[in-house]
Amino acid sequence: MKFTASCAELSGLKADSLVLPTGSELENSAETINQWANNIISSAILSGEFSGKSGQVLVLNLPESAIKRLILLGTDGLTNQRQVKKAVTAACAALNKTKSKTALWLEGGIADTIEAEASIVAQSINASLYNYKKYNGDIKPSLELLTFLTSDKSVTSAVDAGLLYGAAVGDGMNTAKQLGNLPANICTPSYLADQAVTLGKKKLNKASITTEILDRSDMQKLKMGSLLSVAEGSEEPPKLIVMNYQGTDASKKPIVLVGKAVTFDSGGISLKPGRGMDEMKYDMCGGASVLGVMNTLTQLELPINVVGIIPATENMPNGRATKPGDVVTSMSGQTIEILNTDAEGRLILCDSLTYAAKFDPETVIDIATLTGAVISALGKVASGVLSNDQQLANDLIESGTQSADPVWQLPLWEEYDELLKSNFADMANIGGPQAGTITAGCFLARYAKDYKWAHLDVAGTAWVSGANKGATGRPVPLLMAYIRQKSEANRD
Ligand code: BES
Ligand code: MN
Ligand code: ZN
């Protein structure tokens, strides 16, 4: 899929489809096109077929014209980036349905800047071309070229930058989606490690990327007793994947991303109920989003250093599995009474957070499908964010708004932390039935005291259930918006 910017006159152009964002009042190019196409748009508005309301899509064929069809996209009442993304996504879906090979997208002034608009279009196109079955196969999607049209020559470089960025974010989302959607008998910890190694071999121009895989014996040497206790009940060997992307001076402190990758969460001895258990193959989506970000970074080669740490394991019950009441010692030396083996995410993250300190991080962000409770609190709209640094939380909230991949903050107060009290260890791994997302965050905070840290609970946002069951690629747009923002300061 190729993207390009152009400010050519519409009259000289050929394409299978032209996407035209417009409200019910036809302005400038919309009016020009309307006249040139025998009032086809104003007639559709008069007849009520097209209202111009935000997100409405209407496909109009233009027989015997160099542009074979118009795809109208309603823009009236678009008030925030989430609505813009939803509308653009609807137009992309309609465009894909037409099987067009070439498309024109006319600037609609629908985002804060023209660069942001180009970026959201390219991201949505790439993300909407994703198809699980076709992903690795030879059946190619029809669309090959999208030209983003503007009337102003001075902005084409901003459009180019937006297209490049958005396309790379869309590709990163697709990486995360594919890994998330793969069944757990294929997408094992070893499979994820292989994917990371392959990505780490990519030759870059300005930046570099390397991958290191720690196996069980390495984890034993590091005394990662908590992470290892989760892997205990599984036949699949655990892997700790460490990716190091260097896009700027090695002396610059990295952003460290820690992604939970439980390739299947049966609950362990605290076995989950059978209904919907298949969806626990998605319990590695945090780790997949880190691989998605790494893929995007290798395309953009942003001037920033980013370390990705992905603890990957299954959570299974067998004769050697960890039992409720078992006490383990984490790499930090703190002991944990495991009251529920289904609260395993925090057990693999805590040792990864201790390990993260060795990179002398600027900030550490963990991404995890950690609690069902976050779905009760925030549904499928916002991810939860909890942080020991308000500036970092604010940065993530801002990046989430901008990228239409929103997060909402929950508190990490000591009243919640007290719920982790154990009679037999430094802490229990669960805090009881209330405020489950917060007590999980409080647990992690005990391992993140030496640096600025934020936790993203993406249990509600990383995948959708029901007829459209599948991974969403979130929070790759959010993480990339944050990383890109931070990289701006390193530009020369
Ligand atoms: N992976 C789950 C969280 C989850 C649940 C994600 C449902 C998406 C949908 C996590 O490992 C888990 O099992 N959490 C428990 C914690 C509880 C035992 C304290 C939960 O949320 O029920
Ligand atoms: Mn669990
Ligand atoms: Zn889990």
C-alpha cells in the first residue's frame, strides 16, 4: 500500500474512488465537484440520501468519468478526535468494499492540522486493510495507492510526514492485531520470541535494533521467582524478550515499555470458568503492542531510545503448578503470597519492572490486559492509566486524546495499597473484591519505586468480543503518540 501527497487539479486526475469529506453545506472543492458531476451531491442531500452528519458514508457511482465513484463522508458535528477517527474508519471500510485499486482523498479540514488529518487517514487505511486470513497469505487487498489531495502546495511536506507516520502506526497496529488473533497453540512464548528476533534483525539506516531472549535458566540466575512461578504449571517454556531500539545517542535514557504476554491465561489452579475462556488467548496483547511499537519505530527511525521488555508465558494448571497459598520471592527480594493464581499478570510484570531498572530509564510504561475490573469501570472505550508521576500520567492522557486512543486515570492511594496485606508474606497478590484495577496497580507500584512509571490496563480496549471478535491494535496509537512527542526534543 502506497501513500502520496498531491496538490494537482482534480480535473486532470484518474482514480477508482474519490473520498470527499463534506457537511451538508457544500464548500470550495465539494461545490466544484458537485457542478462537475451534474449536481449529484446536492441531489443526494435534497433527497435525504446524504445528510452530511458526522460519520455518514454514501457511495455514488460516476459512470464514464475518470473518477469512477464518489465516496461522501459526512463531517457535520465532528467535535473530537475519537469521532474523526470513527468517521474516517467508516469511509475506509466503504472504500475497501468498492475494491478500488486507486483512491483520492480530498483534504477535509477535519483534524486539528493537515498533518494530523493525513496521519489519521493513512493509519485508518492500513488498519482497515488488515484481515486475519490474508495477513500472511498471498491474497492482496485491492487498494494499492492513496493520494491525499490538498489545494495548498506549501503543506505537501506536512501531508507527507503525516502519511508516513500514520501508515507506520497502522502497520504497528496490524502487527499487534495479528499476534493477538493467532491461537494460543501457535502464538506461544517461543513464537513471540521468534517474531521479536526476526524484527530485531531488520537493517536500519539511522537507528539500530537488537533482541535478546532470556530463557528459564537466565530467569533463575536473576532470581525472578515470581515470573517463574506463573510458568511452573505449563509445558511451554517461558521467555523474557528484551528489545533495544536505539534511534539517538546511547547516553540518552530510554523509554522502557513492559508488555504482559500471557499467551494463554487459564487462571492456573484458580481455574477460570469455561465460558469465553478462548478469549484468554488475547492475554498477550500488552506484549503484542510493544512488538507493534517496535515495528513502527523501525519504519520511522525516530530519534529516541526505546527498550521493550516482554515477559511471555502460559498460565496453566498441572501437577507442578503454583497453588493458592504458595509464597514466592520476587527478584526485588519482596515475598508474595499467591492467594489467586489467576492474578498472574502482576506476578510476571513485577520481576520485569525490577529488571527494567538496569536500563536507567527515563520513564517506564507497562501495558497489560490486567483486570476484568477495568472493563466494569471504563468499558471498551478508555484504557486505565495509573502512575506514580502526575506529569507522566498527564502526558499519556494528552497522547491518548490526540491519537483517539484514550486513557482515563485511576488513583494509587495508600488506602488501596493497604488491601494487599498478607499474614505470611510482604504482600498478597490480590486485594479482595473491590477496586481490582487499583489494587493491581498498587501491587505493581511496589516494584516501580526507583523511576517514573505508569501502568496501562488494556483489558477492555485490546480486543473486542462478539461477532467482530478480534484484537484492536490498541494502545499502539497512544504509545506512538507519546514516543513521537518525546522524540521531537531530540531532533537536530
Ligand atoms: N487476564 C486477566 C484479566 C482479564 C479478565 C482480561 C477478563 C480481560 C477479560 C487477569 O489475569 C485476571 O485473571 N485477573 C483477575 C484478577 C483477580 C483474580 C484478582 C480478574 O480480573 O478477574
Ligand atoms: Mn488471570
Ligand atoms: Zn491474565
